[in-house]
Amino acid sequence: MSLKPLFGFHAVTVRLKVAPESIRELHVDATRRDQRMKQFLARAEEAGVAVIASDDERLSKLCGTHRHQGVVARVTALSQARSLDDLLDELAEPPLLLVLDGITDPHNLGACLRVADGAGAHAVIAPKDHAVGINATVAKVASGAAETMPYFMVTNLARTLGELKERDIWVVGTSDDAPQSLYEGNYVTPTALVLGAEGTGMRQLTRKHCDALISIPMLGAVESLNVSVASGVCLYEARRQRLADNRD
């Protein structure tokens, strides 16, 4: 069974919480004795995971970077038990989905997963041929969200958007030239928010499969936002509307 590296306090702590049995080796910096490390070691002991004292050179070699914070785990992959259809069938509230078209930077994907988890999105969807998969960098940047946020890579994104529409999920794309503002939309109903890569935006075929296009108001000198920031703005507006609707 192949093992993959998982590094950084947040990512490894979440794995200790949700699936400690998947951690086959847990390496920590033998020289680090600060309070954060002490708390982490206490969590590892509580989860029943033994630690291996290692030096910086070995930690860096295990994960391929020096930005490991003194914590590197070698883990088995968590099985994704549910398909997108299964997930949607099981939801008790209107779906809120984030669709990413053309996001190839692992730092952007990690940040998008983190904000999707924070805003209570139900899943993140991306095409297999124009996207980055979950790797060690994504997991670290996601700060644990790579372990909790369902991430579905689909063969044909346009077809998947069509299938979402058949489920009465409103597919809303973001575009700088869209005449309608984000704040004019209604996201209380089942919604899939579609964002493209910074600069290039959504592909034309993806754009054609959207039910509506919205833009994020840009009131300063910059013309666009990083995709993870834009995802947060859109998802939290959707969550704000849903919270307000529940109070009415």
C-alpha cells in the first residue's frame, strides 16, 4: 500500500482527529520543544499514534520541502466512499457547491478547499484535465480541509454541470464582464458557484453551461481577485443569505 506525505500542524492534526489509523509514520522535529509542539504531541498520544524523532534534513526529504513546521506524517489515502450523486442524494439542505475550472496551482486549490469548508459548502468539483489534484502542498495550504471537504474531479465538466441542472441546481458562473452583481443573486436555493482561473477565467464551454453570470464588484484599483479570495466572497454571500432566510 503506497503512502503519501502529509505535513504541517493543521493538516496532520486534522488527520489525527478524523482518521488516526491511516497514519503509518509520524515524524517530528526532535529539537522543537515549544508549546505548539507540546500540544501536538499530546494530541498524537491521545490518538494512540507513536512519534518518530527526526532532524530537519529527514523531514524535508520525506515531504519534499523545508516548510514542514517540524511535523511530517506518512499516511494512507482516505477512501472517498461517496460519489457526487450519492452526496447530493444524502443532503438535508439545498446543495451549495463550488466548481473550479482551470485551477492548476496547488496553493490556490488548498486555499479554495479551506474557504469552502469554512463557508459550509458541500463539495468542490473540478475537471480532471484542467486541475490540480490533492497533493501534499494542497493538504498543507488547506489546513485540514483537504481531509474534510469532498473534492470530485470529473471527466467532463460541461456534462457534470448539465447533470447538476437536471437536479434543479442553479449554476452561477463568475465573470468580470457580467452585468449582474454577486449581491443581486439568490443563493438560498440549490446553487453551484463556478469560478475560473485568475486572468483567464472560465473556459467558453463552461461559461455556456451556466444558468447565470455574476460579477464581484471591484471598487478599487485592482481589476480582479485571487480565485480563493473570490471563492470566499461568493460562498460567504451564499451562506449569509441562507442564515438570514433561516431566521425569517
